[in-house]
Amino acid sequence: MLTRVIPSGHGRSLRSRAPHYASRLILLVIVGAAFAPVIRVMYEPLADFGGQLQKAAAIPAIGQTLLNTLMLAAGSVILAMTIGTFFGWAAAQLSPRMAKMASILTTSSLFVPPIAGVIGWIFLFTPRIGYLNVLLRSTPFFGGNSGPVDIRTLTGIVLIDTIYLIPFVFLYVSTALRAVDPALEHAAMVCGSSWIGAQFRIVLRIIRPAIIYGAVIVTLLGLGQFTVPLILGSNHGLNVITTEIFNQMEVRAVPQEATAAFLSLPLVLAGFLLIYLQRRGVGDVRRYGITSKGVSGRRQARNYLLVPIVLYAFIAVVPAVVALFIVALSPFWSATIDVGQFSLRAFQQIWDNPTILRSIVNSVQISIIGVVVGLVGSFVVARYIISPARTRFGTLIDYTINMPMTIPHIVLGLGIFLVFAVGPFRLYGSSWLYVIAYVILYLPHGVRMVQSGLVQMGTTHEAAARVCGAGQFQALRTVLVPMLRRSFASSGLLMFVLMSREFSASALLRTPSNQVMSTRLFDSYNNGTFTDTAAIALVMIGVSFVGVSLITLLGGRAVNDPH
């Protein structure tokens, strides 16, 4: 009887092919799903450029809309970059404990979803019955029956946008500053420079890439702002490109998909141009890497710099949230606050309202499914990007994954609608449409966090498992995934927070029978049911608070920390 001898390791190579082909299939699906909406959005206007240009030019006050877009972006970028850079620099001058507190306070506005926060500011600064306007008119400095502050202006939109953009600049700048050796500042001062001079001549030049990255991200976010301009400006003649796209899809009697796509073209091109200018402005990042010789220095703690950060955190969070609580507990929104009539009636009403309750459940369920899909995609993409055998396909994937960060979400939402809702997939009205949109929009965040964990962990653990006879799938299940649990937890929670509060793309994907929390909140506000609006907004804030708190607890630990 003849027997066939299989060479050692042959069976293991056969077992490893399935995960390999599965990961390639996942990568192809991700690339296709991310590229298709962008191509579809750009195809619409380019197929009939002249005709769509005439239709866009015929839109009332389109010139003012373009000017408003530029002014909003310019104003929010200047303010956010100035304040965010200062806060990042100030945090670097604090003692370690105060610096950690500064980081939490500066990012505190992330606890409040923008759509909920904006409605809170409306309750405060509506000219006639806004709570703070009423308080201001009670002082000797102001009088009358209206004002003195009207937040529903371009200035108000810029200021509120700035509040929600500052944390992005702070995160870039503060991260870069932590890597700057204080000994370099000391050396400059020994050579005759003042402390302030050392900050400008040494520190700011070293963190130039972080400042450029932050400026590009904030500019992209400023150009693509949708939530704040829609709620504060659209009903008062203050449109920007993103709100006009929404009007073409939702307000017109017949949706004008082609015209909306044409209006989105400048934003798409601006995104690509800004990324190109960012790469040219930074150049070779290695020239910013400076290593000092000798013992690392230590900065003198200047804890008084925490004061403006505390002031910002208070302004960004407390007034709007307090206003939401007052309205939610009151029988109706009025200029008079009667504590004796406070009750939980609004929360009971949204609990008893099947439409509102279904939207809250939808948000949670869709976000959970999106997180599961996003984590699988994040792991596959991150592992391929850092693979030593990375090819041009890997570079394409890297660019594709970051594309949603360069294109406004409402533009991507329009592309997703055209491809997956009314295109060949016919998912209009399905919850899977939200899942696809959320995964495309927020996969970059998951990829970066999982990629960071993989880089920290290295390749030795997986190699040891393979040497001991484990196949690729077994090594993933028993070694890599358990060691990356912190990265997965932080990544999953971050994506859950972002998905559960997403509004820009959801506004174009919703149907009357299938909504999420953010779109139901918007409809409730438009319908004038303000107590329900405030209660839903507080539920959204509660979800974000729990998620961000868990991220804070899990995010700063080492990847291989067993505790």
C-alpha cells in the first residue's frame, strides 16, 4: 500500500489561503464602496457641465451662497487655528496632571453632538425669548423686547462652528508638542533668546507639520459645515453650498440630484487641492525631526495657562446643555423659567412616542452593526497598510480610506444615495443604507487607531505563533485580536459615538418611516415641539457622554497592558 507524504507546513499554507483571499475580498469591497459615491457625484455634473452650470447659475442668490461659504470657512479657520494652537501650546506648559485635565476640557465639546448643541444655543440667544437675551435685557445696559444678541447670523454661525472645530486643532498641536524636547528651548534661552522668542523660533517651527495638518482639516470641515448653517441660517436666508445641496434634494418638489451633484463639485475639488497643498507645504517630514543630545529638559510649569482652557470648556458645554435641560423639564419653551412646573413629562412623551423611540433604537442598532463591520474592515485595512509586502494597491487603499476625511459628509451622503439608494442596489428606506454610509464615513478613524496598535505590538508575537504551528486564522484569533483589545475597544467606541450622532449624510438618506436620532431631532425642531426636541437632544448627549468617557478610560493605555 502506497502512502503520500505531505511536506511539513503544506497543510498550514493551505489553511492560510482562505483568510488571505477573504481579506483581499474585503479590501476590494471597501475600495469599491468608497470610490463609487465620489465617482458618481463627479460624473453627474461632468456629463452635462454646461446645462448644470446654467441651472446652478439660476439658483436664487447663488453668488451670496458661495460668498457665505468662503466667509464661514475663513472665519472659523482663523479663529479655530488661533485658539486651538494656543490651547495646545498652553497644555504643553502645564504640569502633567494639569495637562491631562486641559486635554479633557479642550475636547469636552465632543461630548455634545453639534445638532444638539446648536439647538441649545438657539434656546439661549433667540432674540425675543432666548434665556440669555432675556437676562441681558434685565440689566441696565439693554432694553426693549428683543435682542440684544441674534445668533442666527453669519457671525453667530462662525462662532458656534469655531467651538466645535477647536478640539481638532488642539489634538494635532498638543500631540506634536509632546514630542518636542524642552532642552531645545533651554538651549535657545542660554544663547540669549527670551522664553517667548524660543517659542516662536524653535517650538512653532518644529510643529509646523501639525499646524499645517490642523489647518487643512479645519478648512475642509469649515467648507463642508452643514449642521450649524442649516439650523441657524437656512430659515433666515443664510445659505452655504452644503445647505443648498440639501435644499435641492429635500426642499424642492422634485429632487434635483444632478444640480445637487454639480454644487458639490467645488467642495470635492477643494478637498483634493487642499490635500495636495498640504503635502507640498510639509514636504519631507524627516526634516522636522530633531533629537537633542544629553539629558532631556523639563519645562517650568505655568499652570495659570489652564484658566482660558477652563473658560472655553465652560462656554462650549455648560450654557447649551443647561438650556436644553430647562426646556426639557418645562411644559413649553417661553421666556419665563418656572422651576415649580419642572417635570419629566417630555422624557415620558418621547418614551411613549413610537416614532421617536424607534429612531433612538435605530441609531443604537445601526451604530452597533456599523461598529462591527467597521472593526473588521479597520483590522483588515490596517494590517495590509503596514504589511512589509505592501504594493501600489496598498497605497491606493491608504488614499481611498482617507478620502472621506477630505470630502464633506453631505457630499458623500449624496453619492451614497445615488449609488446605493436609487442605483442598482435599491436600498432606499433600508437601514443597511445607513450602515454603508457610516462605515464609509468613519472607517478612517478605526483604521488609524487599529494601525497604531499594530505598530506598537510589532510582528514577533504573530511570528512566534506561526512557528509553533498555528495557522494564519488561529494566530489572528488567539494572539493578535486579544492583544489589540484596547485598540479595538477605543476604535469601536469612537466609531459608535460618531455614528450615533451623524447627521449630515443621514439627512439625505432618511425616509419618513426610517429615521435615526439626529434626523428625528431635526424634524422635531422644525415642527416646533421644543420640549421633545430638548429631551431627544439630551438623550443624544447622554449616549455621546458615555461613549467618550469610555474612550477616555480605555484610549490612553498601552496596547499590551493586561490590566
